[in-house]
Amino acid sequence: MADQKRRDFIGMVFGGFAAAGGAAALYAMKRTWDPLPSVMAAGFTTVDLSPMKPGEFRTVTWRGKPIFILKKDHTDLKKCDDADVKVGEGDYLVRIGLCTHLGCIPAWEPGKQIFKCACHGGEFDACGANTFGPPPRPLDIPPFKIEGTKLVLGEEGPEYKKLVGKA
Ligand code: FES
């Protein structure tokens, strides 16, 4: 009887070691498969929009592409209810700054409130819509999410899904 109990105890101890070893092996494998933090961070660009003034235009870079950010509120800039992004109290146009014709980088002309592409004369309005010349469609919207006053480029948040009709 005592022998049986001893064998049960030893079996439980070995079982415990085996379970702990298996869990440790799974954890080690997961660490190996997960991308490095530096690789994960490389796909995202975070921009704090709070310092931007009304009417200000900025270009930031995300995955090697120019991203246009135009702050709309409290100015005579055209607001675009179905194209702007609301962040805090401000409305912003956020678009990939590559012409949808052949990929040149249009320039923002604040006096005319248009993005003008020097390559073949294409134009986009302050809502990102193609309004003149060969561009076949509006400026593209980069995947983004909003975190407080920050724009995080590279992840599809609810605001992005609403804009592109995925929500
Ligand atoms: S690349 Fe912009 S109009 Fe052709």
C-alpha cells in the first residue's frame, strides 16, 4: 500500500515537471515566432496632432510614403463631412500624398485650396477628391487609428473603417 502511494507521488512529480517543461517550450517557441518589437514598431508612425494650427499642412512619412495631414477647423478651408477625420476638436484630411495617376507627389496650394500635381497637371480638392486632369480617383486613405490626439498610421481603426466604408 505504501509502495503504491510512493509510486503515485513520483508519478505526480514527474507529470508536473513534464507539464512545466512543455509550457516553457511553448513559450520559447512563441518568442521565436513573434516578430521583434523593432519590426512591429517599424510598420507604425505616430503623429501627435495637438500642436497643429488651423489651416496647417504637414507631410509625414509612413512606410516610405508621404502622408498629407491638413487641419481644417476654424478656417475658411472646405470641410468634408464624409472625408475628414475628427480628432479632438479638430477636423483633418489624412491622405497618402501620391497622385493616383502615376504616383507623383502633389503640392498643397493653400491660396487655391488644391493639391496640384506637377507631372501632368492633375488636381485634388481639400477633400482629396480628384477634380481635374488625368487622376482617375481621389487620393488614397492610409490605414490609421486615433489614440487621444494622436494619429497612428499603419493600423485600421474604427475611424478608418468608417471612412472607407468597412464599418
Ligand atoms: S502623376 Fe499626377 S497627373 Fe500624372
